[in-house]
Amino acid sequence: MCFLFGVLFPSIFHLIQLSKAKEEHLLREQLEAPMVHQLEKEVDALKQRLHDYNREQLSLRVASKALDEKREETLRKVLIPVLRCIFPSF
């Protein structure tokens, strides 16, 4: 009987500890739920801002490329006649 009690008692004690830990965890989870929801909203807002910034960056790259092409075209239009004036054989 003593052996059985010695084996059974630690198991019951361990189960009680686990049950108490589970209850404490659930309570903390419930208490932290509003903060978690708030943080999730903030993360979603930051993800949206990042998406918007990436889209704006892409738009700016396209505009920059168009300006570079226009600048090169303008330089060709201006530079070639100037070079022909300076160097008639050009």
C-alpha cells in the first residue's frame, strides 16, 4: 500500500500543478487578448503603409526612368547640332 501511495501521490500532485498552470495561462491569455488585438491592428496598418510605400517607390522609379529617357533624347537633339557646328565633319 505504501508503494502504491508513493507512486500515486506524485502523479496526482503533478496533475494538479499542470491544471493550475493551465488555468493561469488561460487567464493571462484572456487578460492579454485586448493588447494582442491592438498590436495585430498596428501590424496590419504598418503592412499597409509598407505596401503603399512600395507602390509609390515603383511609381517613382517609372517616372524617373521616363525623365532619364527624355533627358537623353533632349541632349541628343541639342548636342548633335552643337557638335556639327563645332566639328563640321561630325
